[in-house]
Amino acid sequence: MSTTTTNRRNFIKGSFTLAGTALLSPDLHFYIKKSKPVLGKETLGHNGFTYRVHKEWGNLNASKTPVNNCHEMVMDSQGRLIMVTDETKNNIIIYDKSGKLLKTWGTAYPGGHGLSIFREGEEDMLFICDPNIGRVDKTTTDGKLLMTLKTPHELGIYKQEDPYKPTETAIAPNGDIYVADGYGSQYIIQYDAKGNYIRHFGGPGDEDNQFATAHGVCVDNRDQSNPTLLCTSRAHNAFKRFTLDGQYLSTIFLPGAFVCRAVIDEDHLYSGVCWSRLKYLNQTPNSGFVTILDKKDKVVSNPGGTSPQYEQGKLQLMVQENPVFMHCHDVCIDEDKNIYVCQWNANKTYPVKLERV
């Protein structure tokens, strides 16, 4: 066969391939394109919310300070970054903002998962959730145990067979405590500041006031005259907004994004996306990214994901575009608007820093 004939056949074959691709819908064509890894000084993000990736930022000596899953992180009033992991050699790891290890403590949380911080008088306090043992503890930042919340079974609000696996807490301005039973019976349980039961709401289902993986809860105080709760319904790809007494208000639908908890920083909402929908629109392993919303609940940036697109006011499907992350489980924002990303099921990797540029 001559070289000319071979080249002609390759050209025709390539023409058919391009023609076939052109006939695909824009959405279908989108899913078959390949992602490119971030290299060198490339940045992630959109619309001015762009970041340089520092994957080595939180790396420690794994033989001395191991992690399993880096579940959540908060920043205290001293500017220290406090992280919870389900590694019982050191459940709590405290960094400075350079990534230097300051302190570790905690061996009692085999499923260390949720970590919230709030100011009580002149002191920072933590709430730690462990879904593996069904426990929610209030502690000081150096590990002194102050209170363990009564479980729904102890309170008599769950049947004995109802699972209780708390994943997150949030603290209201008046000190009320909200617990998300995200891996259990899908309720948000409200206590007062002393741990007395007030109410519970939600439950499993597809109604507006119900949840499918009530993974997180957050007090949204951007309107200080009217604070609300943002409750995660992860399998619904949504945050659901409630009043502080548990009345459903609205849903923020984030198609394609299996979001974890909402994190409020000034006017914006940040969240880790644990999975997105790639192949056949299914929940796909190793497909996480970060999403950022403005005060009007509009997505403005998806570091590691596709650029947010709206058509006739409706947000279009968002998926991972750049394989920087595996499963983004939480984010923490510092005063310079850098993002620290904690990951679940990511080969025991330490937190990643996204430097705002």
C-alpha cells in the first residue's frame, strides 16, 4: 500500500471522527474531553477567585504524625489551623499558616469527622463529631473535655433501631447547638448551649424539608438581622436553607456537586465537593473540587472544576475539570482568602493550600 493511500485513509478516518464528535450534544462532548493536570504556575478557579496550588503545604512525617482521612479544619482566634482526622494517634493536628506543626492531641475519636469552632467569652471552643461511635464532644482547643451531648436514643427521640452517626455541628449566635446526623437518620437536632434538647427536624426523603445525606450544617449570619441554617443534602447536590427553629425556606441546587458543609467567609460561601458526576452522570470516584458562591447564592468559581455556567438563570452541571483533588471534604479560609483543603479517601494525603492570586 502506498504512503499516499495510507495518508488519504487516515485523513478520511479522522474526518469521520471529527464529524461524529461534532454531532454530539455539547454536554456529551463535554464528558469525553480529558482533563489536564495543573503544572508549574498554572492556577485554578474563575472570575477572579483564582488560586495557585501548594500540594506539599501540610505534609508531615507520617511515621510520627499520621493521618487517615483529613476530615475538617477551622482557624482559631490566634490564626492557628486546627484539623481533625480519624487517626487515633493524633486526632487533632494544629498547624501555623506556613504549614508548620504546632501541636497534636486526641486519641478517642476513631471516626473523627466534624470539627466546629466558636467563641465563648474570651476562649475558643471546639465541637468534635465522631459518627463511628455516635458521639459529639465540646472541648477546649487544647483538648479539655467540657461536655458530651446526649444522643437521640438517650433523649428518647429515636427508636432503638434508628442509627445515630453525627457528622457536623453548628453554633447559633445565642449558643444553640445544631447536630447533623448525616450518616445516620438524617435529622438536624437542636440543643441549647447547656446541651438540653430543643427539637429535631428533617429526616430522610426527597421532600424539600428532608435530606439525603445531611452531611453538614452551618449558621449563615451574613444577614445578621436574620441568620439562617444551611444544611447539606449531599446526595441531592444541594444546600437547604432553614430558619433557626427548623422551618424550611429554600434550596440551593448545585447540579453535579456532592457538597460537604458550607463555610461562610465574609460575603461568600465555600464548600468542598467530595464527588462530581462524570461517567454516565454517576457519582464518580476521585472527582472532587471546590465551589464558591456569592451572597446571592450564585456560583462564581469552581477551583478544580468547570467554570460555572448559567442558562436562563439556571446553573448547569458542574464537574471536575482538573484532577488536582480526589475527594474534597472541607475547606478553611484565612484572612488572606487562601483556602486550605482537607480530603477524604485520598491516600492519606495532608491538607492542600490554595493560595489566592
